Amino acid sequence: MHFDVIDGELLNNNMEIVSVIGLGRIGFPTALILKKSGYRVFGIDTDENRLNAIRSKTIDICEPEIQTLLNQFEIFVSNKPAASDIFLICVPTPLMPDKKADLSFVHSAIASIQPHLREGNMVVIESTCPVGTTDEIARHFHGIHFAYCPERAMPGNLLKEITECDRTIGGVGEAATEKAEEFYGRFCKGKLHKTGAKMAEAVKLAENAYRDVNIALANELSMVASGLGLCDQELLALANHHQRVNILKPGPGVGGHCIPVDPYFIIEAFPEETSILQAARTTNERKQVWVENKIEEEIQRYGCNTIALLGLTYKADTSDFRLSPALQIYQNLKEKHRVIPIDPFYSKGVSLEEGIEQAEMVVGLVAHDAFRSVNKSSLEGKIVLDFAGVFK
């Protein structure tokens, strides 16, 4: 260990220290899991509001068991890194306006830990990155083990997926791979697949590109079904009865922090070879516009004055609003119409019953489980549009 006391607490010198850089939706739950697994954990973030919420145990993450772990375990948090044995990078990698990867948060995180790195330390990047990022960063350091291990975790089930999903572990060199495998083996029950850093980065991008393409097919078929006067939900459900077909569910587009972003990391590097990925991105971005236009057409057709939108998050049963097409549709429509937002995770919304009662048109955008309680009789006499199987 590199020091014995921090923030007035005596450290166990036999306990490895892990610094988690970035305490967002992946970093914070991971920090709690590491603490539970026996590591000494430091949580680092530049957002003082988030740090204060963690210190006061009031951080708002709607995830099963998060609050229980938070009550059980104390994590030292700060806006500045300290000496550690392992540094875990869990910062965002958004898109810039030109659809290229913004790696500024990753580079800032690396710069912040650089003064504290010692020979034999390990740095693991979990943030989604263009292929080659980890190798490029590692070449500026000597005696430090660098590895890349992308998270595989779905909002709404983070703790379970962080600990139980298989992981792809790619080190910059065999020694780094082995060291990273040993680290993840302490808290991951899924299989650990060893490879190189570039391959691990490519695997993460391939996984989300697959989902984007599959959702694009579902969204495209839903628009075709509408043109044919058919129910898109029934069309896809019946098609999926084929033993080798598994079309995902359509919706008002694609949102979240991964799927609408990660394919562009491949497209940026290979613009001539990625026609399918580019077409999927175009389809999924167009779907939001298509849905919004359909709603507008029906508003004009029936002269509706009040519209209730059911669901604003980027997917069902998650509190995540990042890049949500449903939320964008709401923001666009409310500039021209009286729109009632209904979502169990939206604090400014109204109750399901109240919203439906007030509305002349009811639009399903996100199929939260909470909407299963909709009394079908309450929809009688109203214009009902369903773009996500909310009322099925």
C-alpha cells in the first residue's frame, strides 16, 4: 500500500485500493460492488452535487438494491484522485456535433491520475472507445498495466448484470490481460474472455451496432406495417414465432448512452465499409421524426387540443432520459400543443389516470410496466396511438 491514513481513517495495508473515476450510472454501482467484494474503494468525480449526494446517501439512481448497498458500505469520494493500486475509468464518451467520438473525458481522467501512477499499477478503461484508444494511451506510460473491459449492463438491472454478465477483457500485453482477469474474477460471476485491448474495444462496438441494426429493422417494418394498415406489434410477434427469427421491438427511435452513439465510432473510422450501420442510424433517427409527424397528422385530423404522452425515458422501466426520442418528441410537441407528460420516472408529469382523463388523444411511446394498469374503458372515445406496444 502507498499510504496508511486518508480522511482520518486507518487503512488495512493488505487491502488493494481501487479508484473508480466517474461515478455515473456504471461507475457508482461498480464502486459499491467493489467495496462489497473486499476492495478499498475511492470514488472520484468532478460533479460536486453527485459527490454530496453520495456522502449523504441520497443519490438518486432507480436501481434494485443500490440503496441497500449504499447503506451497508461507506465509499470515500473526492473530486481529486489519490494513490491507488487499480484505476477504473468509467467516464462518458459522447459524440461531438460532427458525430465523431469525444474522448475528452477519458483523456482528462488519465491526466488526473497520472501523478499518482506507480510502477505495477493497473488502469482499466470501461468507457466505450474507438478501437485503438487504449493502446494509444498506454504507449505514453511505462511499467503500468493497461486494459480495456467494456461494461455490459442494462439500466434497471445494473447490479445483477455487472456481476453476472460475461466480460471481454483485453490487455495491452499478456501481463495486463492476466492482471485484469484476476481483478474482475473477484466480483464477476460470468465468464471472463481474454483477448487484446483492440479486440475488446471492437467487441463492445459490435455488440451495440448489432442492436442498432436489429432495432432499425423493427422500426422500418413498423413504418411499413402502418402503410399497409397492419398492426406492427402483431406483425413482428408472428414473425418471431419462426425459430430463427428474433426481431426486437419497435419504438419512437433509439435512445440511451450507447446504441445511438457507439456505431458512429466505427463509421468514423470506416466510412466506406459501414453502409449497413449508416443506414441503421438513418432509420432510427428518422423514426422519431416519423412518429412525431404521425402524431401531428392525427392532431390536425381530429382537431385535438390536449394530448397525453405515455413514456418519456429512452426505454421501458428505466429512469434514464439520455438521448430519449420520446422526451424529444414531448419537447417538440409542447411548443405547439397542450401536452400532458405521463411517466413514473418524470417528476413533473401527472398521474396515469389524471392524464388520460384530461386528454383527447393518448399516445403510447414507452411501454413501462406501470402502464399495464391502464383501464381500457378509460380510453373509450379518445384518439389512441401506440408506437411501442403500450396498450398490448
